[in-house]
Amino acid sequence: MAEQRTLKDYATPSTEEPHAIIVYLTVEGNNFEIKPALIYLVQQNQFFGSPTEDPNLHVSNFLRLSGTLKANQEAVRLYLFPFSLGDRASAWFHSLEVGSITSWDQMRQAFLARFFSHSKTVQLMNQITQKDGESLYDAWERFKEMLRLCRDHGSEKWLLIHTFYNGLLYTTKIYVDAAAGGALMNKTYTGAYALIEDKAQNHYQWTSEKTVTIFAPPPSKKEAGMYKVSTLDHLSTKVDTLF
């Protein structure tokens, strides 16, 4: 049949349906429907592929929105997720191989692999170092934020505590070791994590209370032989004279 097609036929756009990137699951029943309002909410929280955006946070927000539909969760996520992508992220999705996505886990992994690469994880992990003038609380909170960003870091928990401890300033290490009764390394991972969390919170509360200052105006001094009348007193005197 190809030999019978004219050159004009080849130049005419095809009327065949394009193949889908996602192989959608078969949903039982005829009542499966995603409301336009939910699609609108997802589109209002799009990920555009900017380096300043947090892909893990985007996935969390997407799961929260898609979770409002309790039935057929796998199918709902696969149908909805492309609506949550815009600009560079949408272009990336449409560049995927046809039929390459068959599950939500596969979709999530492909998305994070593209926008939160392993090299970015390593870069963040290397930043676990207490800065000069930074408190234990601030260093610990920054460390936990890094863990939130690098959810798929793959590092052992004990290694993370080692990394955080080794990145502390010398004086902070002495403080933490003293709080641990000699050495933090003698604690289990659970015990070490709880101790650092407790001391960081205590340090935050202590410094907050220390820096709170109550400012009160200085007591007024009356000049000898003079009586100062406030504006309110003066106004009250004028009103009294009218009645």
C-alpha cells in the first residue's frame, strides 16, 4: 500500500492517535472520574523545572492533592501527574519514551532522577559543616532540612550522624560529648539523634530567653516648682469649663 501513496499523502499530518508515554492501568467500573476542580488545583501547583524549585516538595504536595480521591490511587496519580508539570518539566515529560511509564513509582523515580540527581544529593551532603558563628540549633536544623531534600540519599543512618558530628566546630563537639557523658560515639544512632535534638532545642530556648529584652521608657522627671499637664488632662479641663 505504501507504493500507492502520493507525495502529497506523506506530507499530510497523520490522523492516528499519538502513543501515550504512560501505560494507564485498567480501572474497573464505569464511574472513574477526576473532577475538573482537582485538575485545576494540581495545575495551580505546577513544577516548572527551575533549579530553585524543590522536586521532593512538589511530589509531597501532589500526593496530598491526589490523595483526596481515595479510590484507584495508582490510576489517579498517573492521570494527574502530567497536569502538575509546566515549562521545562512538561517538555521533559513529553520527551520520555512512549510506553516507558507503567506505574506511579516509576513515574516518581524518573521525575526525581531528572530534577534531583545524585550529584545534587552529594553536593548537599558535602555541605554538612557547622559554619563559624552558627549555633548547634541552626546547624542541626540545616542538617534535617538537607535530609528532607535528599530523601533518597541511600546513606546509612549511623553514617549521617557521623557526618554531622565530624562537621561540627571543635567547641561544639566538646559540648555535645560532655552532654553524652564522655563521647557521642558511644551512643547508639537513636540515642545520639535524640541527644542532639534535645540539646539543640535547649540551646535554642536558652539563647532566645537570653536575648529577650523588655524596653521601658525612662521615668519622667518633674522640674522643681512646675506641674506638667498631659494633653488628656488639658482637654478634660477645657471640657469641664464648658458645662
